[in-house]
Amino acid sequence: MLTDRVRLMRWLFPLFYFQAYLGLSVLLFFFGPWPWPVQEPESLLVFLLASQACFLVGYLAAACVPSPKGAVLDEAKVRRFFDFCLVVSLALAIPTSLARAGSAVPDILFGLSDPGQAYVDNYYRLLDGNSYVWSEYLRILLAVPVTSTFPLLVYLWGGLGWVRRLLGIVAVVFHMCVYMAIGTNKGIADVVITLPLLLVLASWSGGIRLQVFRPRYLLLFVLAFALFLGFFSAGQVGRVGGVGEAGLLPAGQVMVQADRRDGEYAQVLPPSLAITYESLTRYLGQGYYAFAVSMDLDSPSTFGFGNSMFLNRNMDALLGTHYFTENSLPSVLEQRKGWSMMMLWHSLYTWLVSDFGLGGTLFLMGFFGFLLSLGWRRCLDRQGVLWLTMAYMMLILFYYTPANNQLFQIGETTSAFVMVLLWLMLSGERIFYQRKG
């Protein structure tokens, strides 16, 4: 039997994890290899710490929401839902590859051998038009099953037969290969960074018989992350402009250069690892810098559509204007400070402030923490299916918080978040529970 203390610590695990992660990102911003020219570092630091405090409050506030008494998942219903998710993901696999990579079978050999060139080639291919864009709209309409496939595969692994496991692996790996073929890190990163936490959740909830904190499994996680870093590093070396190799970043009106001369890391690490370290800290730091520069900018109201590139573009297309894109805070930042909206990153905060202001953004960070907390707890108690999807999306959101608004920048996950949130608010998980009596 688990003690109350063990249950409490398992529930609080994501809170400790992301507080440490976000805290590390702040330390790397202020003391890492990039000397970001922030005018008012104290104001930035106060906001970043306040954001983590709001996350803490929101996470703990979820303890006030009682769990459904006597609710037990109907495993047959859950498996049928997983089968539906699996069929949708597999059916959309080839159309998605055609839309995103330009071929039915993604050319991962080229993507692995020259990821920088693969990225550039695909960028110009998309500029010429995309005849398979309809598959992206299908993914938006079917966003819930598409987004749910991977977390459900991990969560239900122990109760799945070998056919479901194999098909699930095929769906996930194929999706990763699409991103590998175009030299982009996102598809691989989403799996690599969320898989350990999903395995922890599945293990603690009884979904798999795996002691994830044993040394051999921790070693596997480290090796997987090392492989990802190898792909990531190769992509940075090959990027146009030599940003990775030269250690330079055109930061709007200024040029920021990594501190290779005086930085101890440059004396200790071999050049390839130094580039990897600089690139990782650049990804984590440039979003904070963009937010710092934008803190004193005023932008017109975008009525809730400026915080997402997907939302502002589609609202502009619907109304035949450029208002929502041009008046989002990242766009205003580009117009006034030269920080590119498309070529450089902005933290989640920059996007949210565009619509909700500083105070509203802090409130939303608490709300997102609340959703992660409630979803994690329901899944620990084996009372969550769509709550698992929500928790998975919150993992992605908090991982990418320093760098960009990853969850809401594309239609697929924006749609999934809205639909899952509405479903949970209006209906809950009753459809997946066993009928009483």
C-alpha cells in the first residue's frame, strides 16, 4: 500500500520538475554563454519569478477539486477510443508526409545527412504552394485523436496486445520521421522530452510494470537524449547564416555573440559540444530576451487573436485584413525593434501579453498549472483519458515556455486544447467510466 506521503510526492512531481527546469532556464539566460543586452534585467527577473509563483499556486489549487468517487475506467471503452485514435493517425500519416515533407515516404537519409539544407529546401518548397494542405485541415478537425495517440500508447502500454503496440509505434515513429526529413527538431523533441514523464505517469498509475528510476532505464533516457542532441547539433551546424558555427545571433537592432573568448565552457568542451550548448541556451534564452525588449511596448488590442500565429492569420484571412497579425506584440516588436517575428523566437509570455497583458499572463500561467495538476492527478488514479491528453499538452506548453508558444502556434494542438477543455468542462470523463450497477 502506498502511504499518503508517497501519493503526495507523486502528485507534486511535475511541479518540482518544471520549477527546476524553468529556474534553470532563467539561470542560463542571465549567466549562460549569451550576453543578452537587457536594459532592465530586474523587471524581467521579477516577472519570471512571479510566473513560476503563479504556476505553483495554480498547481496546488487543483487540490481543492475532488476526485470523482467510485469512478473506474472501463478498459474496453478506453481501448476502443485508442483504436479510433490509432486509425486516424495511421490514415493521416502519408497525407501528412506529402504536405509537410513533399513525399509519401519521408526522406530521412537526406534529413539526417544534411538537416540544415533539408530545412531550407522544404522552406522554399512550401513557399511555392502546398497541394496537400487539406490534410492539415483534417488534422485540425481530428485534433483530439491525433494528439491523444502517443500519450495513450504509453499510458495503456501494459494492457495492449502486440498488434496495437506495433501499430502505435509505427504511427509515432513515422510522425517523427516526417520532421527528421525536413531537418526540424520539433517532432523528435516532443517525443524525447515528454516520454520520460509519460513513462513515470504510466508506471505510478499501474499502466506498465516498469521501475523507471532504475539506473538502466535512466541510462536509456540519457542515451535517447544524447541521440537527439546529435541530430539537433548537426542541424545547427548546417543552418543558413552560420548562427550555430559562428556563435552569432542577429537580435534585431543589435548583434549578440556567444562568449567563446572568456566563457569557461569553450575551454572545456570540444567545438561540436560547445555549439550544441550555445544552441540550446540560445533557444532557451532568445525568447526571454524578446520578452524583455517588448515589456515597454504598447500594442493595440487584438481581441484574443493575437496570442497565436494560427489564430491571427486565420482571423485576418476571414476578415480580409492584416490587423491581427500586424498588431500582435511579436509583430509590433519586429516593426519597432527589428526582432523578426518569423525568424526568431518569442517566449510564451510575449505571445500571451499580446492579448492578456502582464497580469492576465500571470493568471494564465496559474491556470495552465491547474490543468497540469488536475490532469496528472486524475491519470495517477486511473480516472483520466482526455485528462491524459490535457496533461500531455501542458507538458509541451511548459517545456517550450522559455522559447515559444508551441501549443497554440499551430491549428492542430490549438484545436485539440479547445475541444478537450470544452469536453472536460461540459461532460467530464463519464463516457469512459464503468456503469454503476
